[in-house]
Amino acid sequence: MSEFIDYIVELLEPFGHIHARRMFGGYGIYYDGVMFGLVSDDTLYLKADDSTSKYFESRGLGQFEYDKGGKIVKMSYYLAPEEVLDNPEDAALWAQRAYEAALRAKSRANRASRK
């Protein structure tokens, strides 16, 4: 793992036991088996939904996006605010929001698959 990933795992320790798993050229950031963050090119993105995207958008923080066959695809992960990388208490707050958004998304996906 990269030094940045090691730093992120250590930084988020106040939130809980975090682990990172390699995926698609980056890393998924997990808590209790639920992915709530991702790292691409040593940049942290956090999960958001309709309830939490306003926190990111009000600060001008963009969504994670990638090119898929010439089409830009945006994911429901937003660039983490700078203070998250400097302050474990802020990191824990933003991680909690991202984790809750990930749980809501997982719950919606489970309900949709039962239909």
C-alpha cells in the first residue's frame, strides 16, 4: 500500500477500524465491510447522497469521475475537504457522514433487489 493510504487509515482511526482494499487502480476505504471512501491518485473521495452532497457542493468540491469509452461517468463520491486531511476529529465527522450515506445506498440497493 502507498504511504498516502497508510496515512488515511491512521487518520481515520478515531472513527473506527478502517481498512483499504485495492480496486480499479485505486483503493476502496471500508468500515465494517462497507465502502465509504475511495482513493485515486493519492486523493481521498467520500461517499455522498442526496442528504450529504450539499456539504461538498457548498464548498465547491467535485465528484469523482472517470472516462468510460469516451463518456465521463460521475460517481457518488466527492473530494474530501482539506481539513479532513489535517484533523482527525474533522476526519471522523466526515467519515461518519460518508459511512451513513453508504449504509443508506446499501439499504436502497437491497430493497431494490428484493423487488
